[in-house]
Amino acid sequence: MHAEINVTPLVDVCLVLLIIFMVVLPSMVNGTVELPETTVTAPVAERALPITVKEDGTVYLDTLIIRRDEVDSALEQLHTTAAARPIALRADKRVRYGEVVTVLAACRKAGWDDVALVSTNPAARQP
């Protein structure tokens, strides 16, 4: 008797892994995720506290610039005086998603439950 190793399952697994890496690798290298544009937007309350994350990672609390390492403490301090106000979190299109999630987590940690992610309506843009 002559025994042979069947390599077909090995080849199948390798091809599946290759396809998975081909799909996942571009988002890992870029560090950005392309989100779909919104078509329906709900207006954010006018009294909402705006927090903006810029492309360079700068965080603005209304018009005040906050360093990244001070975001947690600034939000906790502000929560004691403005807890009733909701937060409107907006970010530049080219900001890494992880930075936005970090600010969002800091808002939740400080005690805010009403945090809205603000998007731009493409129909409202100026050409």
C-alpha cells in the first residue's frame, strides 16, 4: 500500500486566509474606515455642548483647545457644572476612528449619557 497526503483541505484553508487578508489589510494600513454618508439627519439640540476632534488630533471643547491627556479631567470637571447639557461630538473626516472612540469613552466615563455623533448632511454642503 502506498499512502498519499491529501493537500486539498490545506490549499482551501490557505486560499480563504488569503482572501480574508486581502479584504482586511487595506483598512489596517490606512487606519481609516469609510463610513456611508447620511441622508437623514436629526437636528442636535442647540444647547448641546460641542466637542470637535480635528484631523491633527486636537480636541476642542466648545472653543477651548484641550490637550489629549487632559480630555478626561476636563470633561469630568465640566460634568459637575453642565451635566444637564447633551454633548454633540463631531470629528474631521480624516480622524482615526480610535481617537473619536477615545473621546466618546471619556464622555461616558465622565458621566454623560446623552452623547450625539454629529454628521454633515451632503445635501446641505456648499459646492
